[in-house]
Amino acid sequence: MSRKVTVDDLALFGGNALFSTPKSTSNLLQPDFEKFINYSKPLFDPRIQSGSIVKLLEQRLAAFHQTEYCVTFCSGFWAIALAISALAIKGRTEIVMPSLTYRRMADIAAWVKLKPHFCEVDPKTLAMNEATARACINDDTALILAAHPIVNCCDIDGLVSLAKEKNIPLLFDSVESVYESTASGKIGKFGNAEAFSIHACKLLNGFGGGYLTTNDGALTTQLVRMRDGSDINYTSISNGMNARLNEMHAAMALAALDDIDKQVSLNRDRYHTYKHLFATIPDIRLVEFDERYQTGYKNIVVELLDEWPLSRSETVNLLNAENILARVYYSPPLHRKPMTFPHVDAVLPVTDRLAKRYLNLPCGQLVTERDIEDIVWILHFIHQNANAIAERIQT
Ligand SMILES: *Cc1c(COP(=O)(O)O)cnc(C)c1O
């Protein structure tokens, strides 16, 4: 690690990178290896039926979220897609969803042959709320897909009561809120179902996979049938599929689940280091976790305020050159991307404005306290030398 003395020392201008190994915005939890091996043992025991590790994971996750049921899938994407297929009101064509969200959310709508109807977000939470969803509801609304932002939670109570009032199914994408609680209780039981991912970049790492939680028994039966393709009629061709989670991934996720409290407490320490250090830099704001409730402290998101002296893309390029893999927050928003499938045209000025202001900074298992000091230090350096940097970029 070499700190900079002059602007010429910045890696973008030919200096050595601040980090020799890249610092990622993915969580990259590596669970205890022995635990993983132990959970995998049934795979090698011919007396134990295949599927037992997945079943155990489903029980453990239902208990973790305090729900009656959990159904696992090969990915979060297919968990969401199949939940929409099961829940959407038949004969209707639109899904209400935010535009400032997961980059494949509109593709999910395309797979289930529904049109995304993008709604605005609340600038305070960066998430949709009761009012922004309500503005998009019409006689064609088949489902509300409410996505939590990556720091804190969306307006759960407002959305739940809106869905009840309008009699429209409500699915939460709770991937980024897996560990959170709110004033109304633990995430997992709201709406008709909630979707999660156990991809390696998420808080709970199964090296890939996803799951849904719900208290609806009939929905659970339907989802299991769809996932396993067990409705197929072997004498004709139908919409059969296999979207099951495999046993190795379940073993990995079980080991990760055993470690999650420890992991969160380390994330908490990292977050507090960031928070403490960001208090010393002007014109940039850390998006704070609401510590009144249980939270996973996973994502580090900052807002570049109007006074920040460089553009966001210049800032990201400078950081990336230093091997700090900072990323733009959900940008471009979905409604700004070309879509080859049917959708509802959207005009979203709040989303457009917010989509230009936020950055994700490195977080998770492989980021040390010292790394955080260096990351905040370089942001400070960039701020202090912004004029000289802007000149260098021009030439
Ligand atoms: C990662 C992610 C998904 C999809 O999960 P996969 O397991 O990667 O398919 C869905 N929603 C959000 C908010 C995500 O971050």
C-alpha cells in the first residue's frame, strides 16, 4: 500500500494502485470449512435420501425468518419469477416495481410475460413507498413487487395496507434485507411472500441459490410443484421445469447461516469505522443504517452531495484505478435501459436525479479496518486535490 503525495501518484495517472488486491462491494463470506464438510456428509451416505440437506436448510431459514414455510430455488431470480407466476392476478398485465433497483428486475417481468410499470422512489429511503406505488395502480395491475433498498427497509406497513385495500398480491424482494427487523417485526413474513438470494455477493452465502418465505401453505405447495416440475404430464409437453437448489449449495448456506451473527458483528465494526471517518470529509454523506432495529450492516453507500467537486463517473474511475471496486448505485435505473419487451413508459424525475448521486464502497469479509482507513483517506485526497485532478483529466 502506498499513499499518494501528489496528483501524479494517483493510479489513474500512472501511479501505483493503493491496493494490490481488489477491494470488492460483495460480501464474500467464507463460512467455516469444517462446518461445510459436516453439512455435506449426507451426500456420501447412500442411506440418506437426496434432498435432505435442502430440507434442513428450508427448516432453518423458516425458523430464522420466523415464518411457517421456506421454499429454496436455484437462484433469487427464479424464486422471484416463480412467485410472480403463482401470485399475479390472471388476465392482468402489469407489475408495479421500482426502477431504482436490482438490474435484472425488469427481465424477470419479461420472463413471466408481464409488463414492468416502474414507480418512483422516496428520496429519504431510496425505495418505493405506499404513495409511489399507489400512483401506478390501475385495472391492469397484477402484482406489486416491492424491493427493499440496500440500506434499511422500504415502507412495509404502507405497502401491505395498500395491497389489502386494492386486493392486489404483494411480493417483497428482500434480498438486501435478509437480516433486518422493523417496527413491525422481522423481515420474511410480509405480503404474500418474500424473496431472498444466497449468491456469494449477498450477506448469506450459499455460493448461489435463492429462497422464498411465506405463511401461506397453499402457495408453498404450488411453488414446490412449479419448482420441481412435478405438475408435468409425461405424455405431453407442458411448462415443466427444474429450478431446485442443489445439495452442495444448501450445505454451504447452512454453514453460512451458523456464522451470520458473527459476520454481522464484523460488518457492524466496519460500518462504524466508515461512519467515524466520513464525519471528517465534506461534501460526501454516508447513508446511515437505522440502528434502532436489527440490521445486517452489509452495504456501504455514500451520496456525493452537490458540492462534491468531481463527477460521479470521474470519482468511480479514480477509485477503480486504485483497485477500490466502487460501483454506481443501481445506475442506470431500469426505465432508462433499452427494453426489447413490453413495458409501460415511465417518467421518473426523482429516480433520474437519485440515480446519479450514489456509490457503493467496499464492504464485507475481505475488507479490513486498515483498508477502510485507506479508502476514506483517498476520498479525502481526491476532494482536496479536485482542481488539479480535473485539470489532469481534461488534458
Ligand atoms: C442479487 C439480487 C437478486 C437476484 O438474486 P440471484 O440469486 O443473483 O438471482 C434479486 N434482487 C436483488 C435486490 C438482488 O440484489
